[in-house]
Amino acid sequence: MLVFLMVLSTLLINFIKCDLRLIDPIYPEFSKRDFNKTKMFSTSSPYTIQEECTPIRVWLLSRHGSKVPSEDILENIEEHLEKIIQPILKKLYGDRNNANFRKLKKNQQMYISRLLKWTNVLRSASHKELNERGKVSIMNLGKRLNAKLKEFTTTLKKDEIEVLSAIEDRCVISARKFIGTFFEGDADDIMIPVAKYEDQRLELVKPKSEDTKVNDSTKPGTLIDVEDLYFKLNCWKITKKIQLILFPQHIKDYVQNRHKVNDEIVRSMYYACVHGFYQYDASGNKTDAWCHLFDFDDLQMFENMFDLQYYNKNGYHLESNRMLGNALTEDLQLFLMEPKGIRFKFFLGHTSNILSLITRFNLFRDEPKLSIDNIEKRMHRKWKSSYIVPFGSNIMAVVYDCGFVDFRVTIYLNEVPIEMEILRNGGVFKCIKCPLKDIIDLINTFEVSKRPERLTTLEQDQIKRDGKEKKMKKKKLAREAEIVRKFHETLDIRAKKVYDEDETYEDEIEDKLK
């Protein structure tokens, strides 16, 4: 038996080969016009000493840490989930020994048990304020960058530091938290001024709303935000699935209860999931219960929706959007060209500020352009907001002294160095620590002195009026939805007589729950 096992193991070793190897280092290549003779003397070539680069100047733009959602979202979570859905679930399934709960499949029981325990911890929060996780994550960013730039931070003087924050409290607090850890606590006397309205580095000029909207295919002749149209066209399937999960066919009053779960309530479930994922209630339980209703395809729908939103308003939908980052890019250019004075320049802003630089540097550009019609076929697209601009996202340019005549520069996106490709003398040269002159030459091609024009006072007033009208219309629709909901509660609707069931889709959901 022992001999047999030894023979078997030998056969398996030969059959299952594990290909482990070191990767060959990449050596520099030179063209006939641009070569170094001493690197071509075979074994008589002088030994190449590896670069030892010291960071001497840093330019940094960061987004604030995670925040509490907007007032509208907070209100909808409370109205839709606390006051409508959760009470229905408690009435139907509150007693786990009742017939309704026992009729549920195992997965449904797990989902609904968590929804019954869910606590809305966002109710007591102030809208859009920096939350505790946001404070911790931005402090951790400061710690990590301090560790990477230790030589730099310890030699900085206070008069060599310049900071500018967007006006919102979540940005100012994020800036203060970052500086505290980046300088290891020695930063209380560093001033954090806020950007003035006319400062286009952080106070971006928003494109006209009609330029970023699209035609509403459900209402010809009407313009609509691209994210709203995408949601309107695609959320129904998620809504139907959640209706079937929460209120299966054999549960009492399932038809009228399904009517209460509409697309807007599903949107609130999504936001409760996203903003509750890292939160805990008073008992120490995670408040991510609503996340259990969404699978990969569902989350991909929402990601597509937000990718289109940012693509149209801050990305490549409009060529003019690329000018939004001109003021920041020119600031970076002047910083690189001035070797003395300010050595650490730090901006703390928003998603739109990060994206303004992304588009200005022509990063993550997809061809052809993204649209509602093609985004679902472009799942491997470059433009993915989840990866490009998460909370705390950042772009950093570090100037290094590597012992050469000229300095070197590396540009980092979310702490990952970006490789640059340079065409020179008929050859292609790639670098991460690139000659300072090449970075400046790249920025010179952008015509960064051009600025987008701000809207007139009349146009600004109209936008404010449109915003107020949109908010009033939204509240009116919410009131109408509540009237419809109460109307359905009074009806004695029976199963399939008035409710159009998609039996094929229901069977599909049932199979998933087995």
C-alpha cells in the first residue's frame, strides 16, 4: 500500500506541474539617435547604480472621507423603509413561529430576519456631514502617505505648506484630519482657508444642465438626467425580484403588499444598504440588512447608473468638460515650474474636482463614448466610478531628486503610480519617475489658461428655481404615491385576477431561493 501511494504521488507531481518563475527585469532600450555608449560595452560596461530618489516637493488633491447622505435620501429611507416596508414585514413575519414565516424558504427567512432587526442609524445624523468612518479613513490616508514620504514631512517648514479646502464642513474637517496624521499631530497651527466662489480650482463651473441631459425615450420631447432615465428603464426588474422575495405568492395579502414596493422604494433600499454597510446599531449589529436583497446584477445596474451620471456631468460626454480641470492643472504646472517657495500644496475637494483632473489628463477614456445604449455591453470599460473616485480618492504629484541634473516626477492616482509614455527621437520611452520637463511639456499641450465661463446671474437664478420646482415635484409625487398606497390597502384584491404576474420570472426567483 505504501509503495502504491509513493507511485501515485510521483505521478501526481508529474501530472500537476506548478509553473513558478521569476520575471526577467526590463532593461532600457535606446534608439540609434538616443543611446548611451557606456551601456553597450558588454562585460566592460560600468556597473549601474540604482536610483536613490528623495521626495522634495508634493502636490496633492484629495476627496473628503465618507459622509452621511443628502437630506432627501435620509427622508426617503425613513418614509419608505421605517414607515412602510418594515411595519408590513413585522406584521407578517414578526412572530417567527407563525405560518407566514414558516412558509418562507431558508434564504427568505434569513433576509427577512435581518430586515426585522434593522435599525435606521442614519436618522439621527446631519445630512452630508463627515461620518466617523470618513474621519478614520482620511486619517489613515495621512498615515500611509506620511510613511511613504517620511523624509519629506520631517524636513518641511510651516511657511512651505499651503492648504485650500472646499467650503463644506466635511471638506474642512477632512483636511484637518488628514494634516493631523500626515504631520504626526504637529499641525494645529496650519491654516485651512476655503476656496472663494471665483476660484475655479475647487469651485468648478458646472456645465449648463440642458447640455448634460438626454432625451427621455419614455416621454418624447422631454429632457431628463441620464441617470434618471437609466434608472427608469432598468430598475423594474430589481423591483419585481424584491417583491417576490419579500412577499411570495403563498403569503397572505401578497398582491397588495407587492404593490407597495415600487422603484423609488427600491432606490431607498439601495441607499440604506450603501450608507449602512459600515455602520453599527446600539447593540453592535451591522446595519447592512438591505444589502442582502441585492445581487451582483442589481449592484451593477446602480453602478452603471452612477457611471453615466458622472460621465455626462464631469466626464467625456461633453468635450468642454475637459476644461473644468484647467485651473487645477495650471496650478500644478506652476508648482512644478517653481523650484523654491511652497513645497507641499494640498487641496481637499469633491468627486467633481478629482474627475476634472482625470478628464484633463485624458485618463480612463473609452471609445466610443459611453451612453445608455452601450453601457451594458461595456462591462470592462475604463470609466468605473467605484474605482476612480471612491471616498478619499486622491491625485498626487511628487517631485524627486534622484541625483540627476533635472528632477523626476511621479503622478499617483489613489496611491498607485501612473506610467507615462513619451515619444522621442523615433522611439517610445516609458517611465514612472519621469523627467520634470516632460511632465511640464505634457501640461503645456492642454492649453490650461482657458477657463469655462460662469453662468450669468439670471441663469444661476433659473437653475435655483428649477431645483426648487424639481424638489416640490418630487414631494408631490411622494404624496401621490402615499395616496395610492393607502388606496391599495383598502382594496380586497385577490391574487391573479388583477395582478399581472410574470410567471416565468417568478419561477426564476423561486429557483434562486431554493
